[in-house]
Amino acid sequence: MEYIDCAACEQNMNAFIENRLVGEMLWQFLTHVESCPECFEELEIRYLIAEALGRLENGEAINLRSELSQKIKATKRAMYLHYFNDDVLRITEILSMIIVIYEAYGFLSGFFGFLIR
């Protein structure tokens, strides 16, 4: 897996805030932000500005620092679940192939065994 640097992280901050970042780039972004205090601080500032402007217009309560942490955690949980589901699907496919091969072997053994007798 490749990792992104601070410049690439900064370029993707708005996409993350707007929920447009997906796949491997999202995973790399989250991994970088969680391990780089400078990028996390920049993301926090951008998130606070983007969300605060919208909420001030609507008169909503603002606790954005906590919400950003929750957004990061929820996104990572969703990605773990996605990757887990992919792994389960692969295991299911492999088990299905093993069963098909086992059944085919049993059928062929019985069929050819019957012919040989």
C-alpha cells in the first residue's frame, strides 16, 4: 500500500469534508491525518470553517471538533466493514470452488470406478 505525503493530504482535505473521497485514497488520507498532527490541525481548521459557515446561517449549535473526530472514526469503521465484507466474499468463493471440485472428484471417481469394474 502506498502512503500519501502532506501535500497530497492537503489537496484531498476538501474532498474528504464534502464526502467525495473514496477507496484507497480515502484510506490513505485517513491514515495520514491520524498520524500527522500538522495535517490533522489543517483539516480541523478547514472542517470548522466549512461547517461553521453553514450552521451559523441556520442558527444550529456548533461542536465541530468532536464531530470531526466522529466523522473520521465513522469513516474508518465503514471502510473496515467494507474490506471485511470483501474478505468474506473471497473466502466464500474459495469454499464454493473447493466444494465444486470435491463434488466433481466424487462424481468422476464413482463414474470411472463404475466403468472399470
